[in-house]
Amino acid sequence: MEKILYLDCFSGISGDMFLGTVVDLGASLEKIEASLKELPLPDFNLESEQVSYNGITGTSIHVRVPKENAHRHLKDILKLADEGPFNDNVIDNIHSLFHNLAQAEAKVHGTSPEKVHFHEVGALDSIIDIFGSAIGLDLLNINKIYSSPVHLGTGFIECEHGKIPVPAPATLELLSYKNVPVYSQGIQSELCTPTGASILSSLADGFGPYPEMNIIKTGYGAGKKQLEQPNLLRGILGTEVISNNSDKDLNNNSKEKLIHENCDRVFVLQANIDDMNPEFYTYLMEQAFEYGALDVFFTPTQMKKQRPGTLIEILSPPDKVNQLRELMLKGTTTLGVRSSLMERVKLTRHQDEVTTSLGKAVIKKGIKDGKVYNWAPEFESVKSLAAKHGLPIKEAYQIVCSEYQPNPNIP
């Protein structure tokens, strides 16, 4: 049975917080340090400390390293991984993490990944954080990693190039690789670092609310800053949920969908309009779907001064919300757009092609926990059969429904 790690990034994520989390979940810091000591690195020590934020105790990792001025290239770091005492899984994760970091830094600085000089993330303590995290994940035998939306923070930070805004450009670039959902609640601090963003963009299999899982253990990795909220990364370790034997017939991809894709988070964008040409609504809907909207609604409503109006609602994935909000501001007569983040529970979509007396038809199914919750003939396939046989569409629809024998479980 696969082991799942869910990361709750309510105070962001950094390399040392992630390493603290895997250690708090049970990965041996002594084994991690012993593996790292076999690398040709300057002498260092790893120490763990139990700290408490707002009554919640977590593990803080301290990397004691000598001062150095080395600026390492990608090939130098990958060589360390390849020549270390690591298995293929650890090496692959290290390669993925640093390749993504190099690609992001290269994009930001206008160079190639091979020519990137790693500064902060190429420092000895950051290398130990990343290598140690990959080793810790392997010790825990993690198969899948999922993450919540990520709290980014705000403000400015000092780096080698001077003062830059939060989040750092490399952090944003890394988060874009997997369309990671993010938010900020105004905390004046860098909560998500480039190393943390690389962990998510390289290792996470999905983003959203908690997946269905049987919880084994909870761990907390502590950051070093004092914030107005607990500066912790929460990791929930568990096993996949398989509801019944029918899941055994599914391939791994389908199984993953049943575990995780039944819930996610979406933004609902709203605006009330009482002074727009009705002809414009059709074009707005078409554009919204082109921009990635999940759905668009127009609802008649009564507004102030008893004016008839229309409530526009657009359902948006987290990574499309800025584009769709801008579309509403530019493409309608509204003076403002409301937005709210909502959790959405959904059924996994599945389609079957079935043979009927009229010909082949497509059946749409909604599946959850290995069971069919609802089904219906797909409209376009029934429309084609109705036209082929010269039948009213409702008659063709009834024939397909009467001849299809649904199985309550996934076929």
C-alpha cells in the first residue's frame, strides 16, 4: 500500500523546514548525517532542536558549517549526488530539485542552467538541506507527495543582488512549473524560499485540500523566524484509501485520481451588472472559457433602485484567477470583482462507449470511492444517433438509457 505525505504550507516552506518535517515524522537524523558525511564536503554537523510556536512543538534543524565563499555550478552539485552513497531514488530526486533550481535561476538572470552560479542554494547548508531531505524521504518510503496551497508572505528581502520583493523571482518561476496554487495574507516575511518552491515543483504529485488517506503520523518542521502565526510546516504521513476490491482492477493513474482528484480548491469570481449591453455576455462567456474558466453563470437578479441586473459568476482554477479577474474588469461595466476561495468535492469523470440498437453511444459516469454515483448518455453522441435514424432526440435518449445496463461499480 502506497505511503502518502501531505504538506500543509500554512506558513510557507523552506529547505530546513522540510528537512525538519521529515525528521519529525521519523526519518533518522543520524542516518541522514552519516550518509552526508561520506560526501567530499567541508566538516559539518547536524543538530535537531524541539521548539514551540503557539503551543505546537516542531523540529528545528541546525546545520553547523564552516564559512566558505564557494559558488557552485549545477554540474558540481550533481557530481556530488552521483558519486555519493545514494540509491537511484535519492539521486533522481536531487537531480530533479537542482535542475529545476538551475532552470529558474537561469530564466531570472538571463543565462543558461549550466552557467548559473548558485549563491544561497549552492551554499553548503542549503546543499545539506536538499540532499538531507531527499535521503529522509527515502528513509520514510514515501510514494506520493501532495501539498496545500502555499502561503508566500510579502515585503522585501536582501540577497546577493540587493533588495528584491517577496516572493523572490526564482521562487515564482519554480512555482509556475506545476501551476502551484498560492496566496498571501500580508505577513511581512519570505515564507516560501526558492529551495521550498523547488521541493514542491520537483516532488509534489498534486495540490489541494487533504487527499483521502489513513493518517499514520503528523510532524512539524520549524522555521527560524518569529511570525505572528506558528512558523511551522506540517507534514501528515498516511496510506492510500482503497474503498473496495473494485479498485484493484484500476491502473495506478486511475487509483491516484480516486484518491486525490475528488477534491480541490477553486475561486469563485462575482460581479453584479445592471448597465451592460446584453449582447456582450455571450462574448464574455466565450472568452472566459478560452482563458481557462471551469464554468460561467449568468443569473438574473434585482439590484438597487429596483433595476433588473445580472450576477456574473466565473469558476476559476487558482492559476487562472488573475487572468479571469482582469477579463471581468476589462470586459464588463463592473467597477469591482469579488473573489472567494472554495473547496470543491467532485466526482471522477469516466466515459464508456456502449453498443445499442441505434449504434454506438457514449455514457458519461461520475465515480467516487470506486462506485458510480451517476451516469447519463453524452448529448452529442445521442444527437448523432437521432439524426442518423430520423428520431426525436428525446426518443433516442430514452432508447439508449433503456438498453444500457449500468454497473454500480467501476467496470
